[in-house]
Amino acid sequence: MNTRIYNARILTMEEGKSAFVGEVWIDGDTIVYAGPEGKETDIVWDKEIDAKGNLIMPGFKNAHTHTAMTFLRSYADDMKLDEWLNKQVFPNEAKLDGEAVYWFTKLGIMEYLTSGITAAYDMYFFVDDGARSARDCGFRYTFCDSTNDFGGTAESMEKDYIRLNEDPSRMISHRLGFHAEYTTKKELMEDIAQLAHKYQAPVSVHCSETRKEVEGCRAHSGMTPVVYMDSLGLFNYGGTIFHGVHLDEEDYDILKKRGMYVVTNPASNLKLASGIAPINRYLKEGIPVAIGTDGPASNNCLDMFREMFLVTGLQKVVCDDPEAVPAMEVLKMATVNGAHAMGLNECDTLSEGKKADLIMIDLKQPNMQPIQNTEKNLVYAGSKQNVKMTMVAGKVLYQDGEFYLDCPAEEVYEKANSLARKILD
């Protein structure tokens, strides 16, 4: 299908390029033009969308989440991380099956769409059912395994890696990953490191989320989690650490040396009192940062606008510097950096040859007026109410409060509630 979006204000997120008035042309799932209006063409459009002066920009990338944890939303709150995990999360997750993960994932995807999120980096169980849910929705999904001592092997991870990277459209993809150092024996981490070397692939993992985690690793290994896992060869080909709240000087050196990404999850870290990640330091060190919501059990809300504001707002306070982590840098984290951390380089900007994963932001709302600096408005004033349309791979999945999925929203809500009651009662 050929689609033309015209009468738009466009923010491509290309380096050094500000918003401009123009149009976007899409051939199937690919952008073939994003530029000023008036360019001549003989294309016969199957669909034309009048943006009515609203903003078209790349979709946000949720670079760390556990989507199917929607079933635990607002069920286990106001608890310490280890108590929350061991007494609430792990026991109830043990009751999950593939069908439950399918519906709970679909519920999360719907929430992503309302927040302008066009791709998610998901770490969870029953990956085939999560992938089935994403495919049925037409949503772009990258997986990494949650392998640890309680489930999963390097052999099963390799099978996932091969099988889930077969999709030439890259709607579904896979990266090597495991839950955390503190849940995974050294032997298993060494097996995963061998996989990373075999495929020359990056590895993703929860890391340095709490002081207790860092102190525990230092107690048994004499090293921080970053240094310890690097010593096992896990990061020789780069990778991503989720959270990265409590780091030592040597950790920064390793992250830079290995070309690692950090995915910050400010709302989750605040709610669990894990701490505030040193984002300003990461930027000064040249370490790229992306943004994730974390799961809807630790965050409750899958809202990229809230995360963006927290990223910059918290840094200004802890650094005692209102200039720390400016808005445009945060917007880059939520779009371009997120895509790169997930291995989705074809989804980072609105440029010719890139995938048509984009959103329309309603500028005709009071919080977007007057239009003086669109980028800053998105970070400092924007909210989910401004997401007018979400498109993935050239297909509109959400527009003006309506979902365009494979089943009605009410069916998803009914299934999710029924399954949650069955698991949690």
C-alpha cells in the first residue's frame, strides 16, 4: 500500500535537523520520502492522510520492559525489590502459561500504542506466545531471554536467537540476554558468553539496579556486576545494561570500551526506591542512553512521556544543574538510541529507506500551544493525550482513540481480567 501523509509538521530526528513543514511518503512498510511539500511524483496513492498541521515523528522505542506483567499491575506495590520479586512476582509468574502471556502481552501492546511506542524490547517467558501476540497486533517486537537458574539454558537461548531472527521484515527479532548476575550461576553465564562469541553478538541484562545487588556481587567475586560479567566475556561484543543505577569508576570505563548501551527506567527505580541512575555522567562519558518503562508491575504505567520528563527532571535535581540532560537529548534517547539499543537501526529516524514506524502528535491541544519549540514541548509538556496516531510498518494501529488490531479492545480487557483473576485468586 502507498500512503501519503501531508500538511504535516515533521521531526525526522536526524542529527541537526529541526522540525519543518512537509510530507511523508510510504511504500508498503518503508519511507520513500520525508521532506518539503511540492515534490512531483506519479505515484497513485492508496491512502492519503491529512495531518492538519500536526507533528509526524518517529515512534518511541520502549527499550526495556516485561510486557505480560500487566497481570500484576497494581497488585503488589509499596514493597522492597527483593521482597516484591520473591514473594509476589516469582510465585505468580510460575502460574503463567503461553495463553495467558499472549493476552497479557496484547494488553500491554495496546497501552504502548496509546503512548506512541512503536517497538518494545521485551524480556519475558513464553517468547513464542509473546511473538504471536505481537504478530497478531502488527507490532514490532525485540526479545531477549530472561534465562536464569530457575529456567532456561544457553541451548534454548540459541534456538530462540536463530528462530526469532528469521523474519526478514524485522517485525520480530531477538538479542542474547539473561535476567541478572544475582539470579544466574557463573557456569550458565559462561555458556551465554560462548554464545555471544559464537555469533559476535551483544548481550543484554539487568545490572546494578540496587546497592544490595552490587554489594552482593562484590562480596562473592570481589568485583561489581559490570566488571564481573565483563571478566566472563559477556560484553566482548557490546550489549545493554538495564537500569545501571549504581556504578563504580571502572564500570564506566568498561561501558565505554565495549560500546555498551544503558537503558534507564526512572519511574520503576523511583517506585522501588532503587535510586536515580547517573544519566548526566553517562552523557559526559559518551555512553549512549535509551529509555524503558520496565514492566507494568514495577512501574504500573507504560507511558513514555512520563519517563522522558523523569529522565531530565531527576538529573537537574541530583546534579543541582537546570542545564543537565536537555530535552533534545532525552527525545533522542526515546527514539534513535532506543532503536539502536534494540538493534533496530532501520527504525531510528524518518528518512528514506527507513521503516514507517511513526506517530502523529496532536499540536491542537492546550499543552502544545503556543508552538515555540516542539521538541521541548514533547518532553516538558507532552502527554499521552497528544498521541493522535500510531503507525507501525506502514499500518495505522491506533488513531483518535480507536485501535485497529485483530480483535476488539473489549475482548482483550475481558480475557486479561479473567486470566488475572484465575492466577491471582
